[in-house]
Amino acid sequence: MVEGGGRRRRSFLSFELALLSLFLCFSIASPRALPDSDLNLLEETVGNSSSDSAYLNASSLGKPKEGSFADIIDRALEKEFNESDQTEVADPGSFNNSVAGQQAVLETVARVKTTKKNETKEDKHFQLHDVFNLDNDNRAEDTPTLIDRKDNVFIISNFKSKYPVLQLDLRLISDLVVVIVSATCGGIAFACAGQPVITGYLLAGSIIGPGGLNLISEMVQVETVAQFGVVFLLFALGLEFSTAKLRVVRSVAVLGGLLQILLFMFLCGITVSLCGGKRSEGVFVGAFLSMSSTAVVLKFLMEKNSTNSLHGQVTIGTLILQDCAVGLLFALLPVLGGNSGIVEGMLSMAKVAVVLLSFLAVLSILSRTCIPWLLKLMVSLSSQTNELYQLAAVAFCLLVAWCSDKLGLSLELGSFAAGVMISTTDLAEHTLEQIEPIRNLFAALFLASIGMLINVHFLWTHVDILLASVILVIIIKTTIVTTVVKGFGYNNKTALLVGLSLAQIGEFAFVLLSRASNLHLIEGKLYLLLLGTTALSLVTTPLVFKVIPAVVHLGVLLRWFSPDSSIEVNNKRDGYGLGQKGEIVRSESGKQRMILMSRQSHNS
């Protein structure tokens, strides 16, 4: 009896499924005719998912006839999927609870809604621009935007709907397409002209940005996605980094890097104070100028095959030290702005230092215990395809970078530390091969996004004072950095190359500048001067790297350094004519000591 009942139930279910399939086919083949007014109402209400009541009223117009197969199926679905399955439940007090819970402030905003054109399909004639027009009736609805009283545009990030639906931000997709295509065109153009592709990326970004053609709608979203470029650049750098090489340059990288920052802050503070300005502004300007561009410099060192040379290692070590000092500088800004006392500021900086040391200690332990086992597991699981290993490498990089950011450190420091952790294993080269295409894509996207911050019209209007400021910055930074590196016993050529490599102002200075402006640490005129100087400094950085070989040759002619101050190992030379693997770094009492930068085993 039980088996017979089960067969009858299965037969009945099969019969219901057959009827449902027949009904769906019939519905597709012979759609029920509705009046034009009803169809218009349905299109309008479905397009506006926030009007749930209107949607229900429109749906009721197409209710199936009672007693029909469609009515049976409709009631079965209604019984299966009731109101409790809705993701969003209308709660009159939910808005007030959200405002109170997040300590929000009520403001008046305007909602922007894309309107349809007032022309029907009958009287609409073909026009040439319609071929390239993206605003057609068949595309998905744009993400709603809000505008406040200060003309700030907000993109809705969590659109509430009665039922779970796929939500797309088509403007962001369009912006990313524009940035990637323009960066590609700029890179191709400059590569054909024999110029660095980085210049093409920066120039392409400046053309499509707000200061150019203004083709980008969602600047914040594009710049956020582009930030992955710095993350993967430093992750790849960490994979190529060797702790043995770090030991060679650790004194000049750590102590010398800190000394450079302190010298900039001290000299600028004293200079501004003697000129009658605020000492706090001078100290900030010194900290601001001490930052160099990690992404741009690394890209050039990789193109010149100089990452393994001695001056390349000193430069990279100094850049990493600057990334580590970012948290300390952020803790110093409230003290300079007068928003906190000196004691409180020192305690905040000490807290950042303790967190940094603890974070690095934990990562060091994990790199010797868990990471080798985890990587071998990923390799064994990826025997047929490298997809899983590539995904695991990206996830590991992002996880460590995210933890670093949550601890008050920087994303750059975390991503570099993740690469160094893997570099201690035998899978560093394999990981680098897997991550390299992703790094190249996001690096181009990041450099183009930096170019979007460059206002070409503003630079051209004030080109005289900004160009003079950039030349002064290059001279001062090159002099100070060269002097510090020379003070640690390195020869003139190495010191000068490091100084020229770090002669620009880094893109992270934009963040410091914005934070200082919010704290009222600097005035508006100084803000514009530093903003324009930083932008023009990034634009002229490729030119500085372009003239480095000429400066080296001039130094040999003027006998600033001897032509044999570098040696060649394995017939490999970098883009500046220096030995890629070895270099004479000291000369004491006529005795020269050579440090071989040969690639040692990761286990040493």
C-alpha cells in the first residue's frame, strides 16, 4: 500500500510537471493579449522596483482565469513561496533605526532619475550618433544616484528590493572600459615612439579625467578598483625580494630612510619658521616631500632590469620603509594640526610602532610554519590546472593586505609582506609567473587613475610656478637622499642613482594632503601649490629616469666617480650600464670591498 501510494504521488508529480511544461510552452507560443495601457503600466512598475504596491497592482491585471491550469500553478507557487521568503520586509521604523545606529545626520538630497526621450519609435529617425549612443531602451536601468547641497554625487551601493535581483552598476563598467582602453592606447603610442609606457598611462588618464574630457562618471569607484594595482605590484616585488639582499642594504634602507624623513621635516620646519610662517606647516611639507612614488619607481626599475642591482635594492628598501612610516605620519598629523596634545600624539605613534612589529613577527612565524605546507597543498590540488593556485595566491595577498589595513598600517605594507612570506619558499618563481598578468593589468589601471588626478588646464595655467617648484623639489630631494646614502659608505654613483630615483613626490602624498586639509593644517593656496607640484612631479618622473644614463655618463666625464665603480657579473647589465648582480659599494683607505648580489637560495 505504501509503495502504491508513493507511485501514485510520483505519477501525480510527473503529471504536474508535464502540465507545467505544456503551459509554459503554450504561454510562450500564444501570449495573452493585454491592452496597451496595461502593458505601459507593467513596464513602468517593473522598471521601478522601489514601488512594491504599484508592482502588485500591475501584476494583478494579468491574473489567470480561476479554475484554469495557470490558476492551479499560480496557487501552488503562492503556497510554496509566501511573504516570509521576501528579502526585504517593509518596516516603518527601519529608516530611523539605521539613522540612529550609524549616527547619521539628516540632509536634503536629490535623486537623479534617467528619463526617457519624448519621442516614439514611429517618429524617431535614424541618426549617426545613435550607433555610439549607450542610452538605449534595451540596456538595464542605471544605478540611482543622489546629489547633496554641495553638489557631491553619491552612488547607491545597496539597492533595496522586494525580491533578490541582480544589481549592476553599468556606469562603473563603462568607466573601467574607458580607462583600460585609453591606457592601452596611450601605452601603445608611447611604446611606438620609444618612450616609457608609464608616461602613456599617466597622459591617458589625464585626458579622460575631470581635467580633460571628463569621461569618467564614478571617480571614487574607479580609483578604488585601481588600488589593486599597487597591491599586486608590491606583492610581486615581495616575491622577487630576498632576505639576503635585504641584510646587505638594511642599514641604509631603515636608518637612512628614517633619517631622510627626519631631515626633510627638520629643514622645512626651520626654513618656514625663519621665513615667518607656521612651523607646523613646514614640518608637514617636509613629511609630504619625503614620500616617493612606490608604484612608478618600481615600474621603471622593472623595465630597466634594475631591481636586483645594488642601487635598486637600496631604492626599494627605502620605498618600503616609507610605506611602513605612513601609519606614523598619519598619527603625527593631528598633533601638527593642534587637534591633540604632544603626549597623545607620541602615544599614538608608539602604538602604531608596536602594532607594526607585532604584525611582522606573526607573519614571520607563519611564513616558516603554515605557508610552505599551504602552498604545497595548493600545488597538489592544481595538478591539472593552475587556476586554483592562482586564485589562492591572489586571495592570500589580499588577505594579508586587508589585515594590515585593519591594523592601521597600509595596504602596500601588507601586500609586500605577503610576497616576502612566499619568497622564502621554493614556489616564489611559480607564484610570480601566475600573478604577473594580473599585476600588469591593475598596474596600468592604477597609473591611469593617478593620471586622472592631474588637471591639465590647471597645470598649464600655473605652469611657471609649478615647474619651478618641481625643479626645486628634484634638486633638494636628490641632494638630501644622495648625501644620506653617501654617508653610509656607498660610492658616488650608487648614491646619485638612488637620489635621482627617489626625486619625485609619491602618489600617496595626495592622501596626506587631503588629510591635512581636513585638519586645517595647511591653507588653500599652499594646498593648490602642493597638489599641482605633486601632479607635475609624477608627469616629469619618466623624463628624470630617461636622463639618468646621461647623468651617469656626465659624472664619468667630470670624474665624479670612476668608470670602473661597477662590475659586470654573468654579462648582465641593467638599463643604466651598472652590473645587475654586483657592485663595488665602499672605498676605505684604498681598499675596495665588493658585495656580490648573486641570487642566493631562499633557504639561506
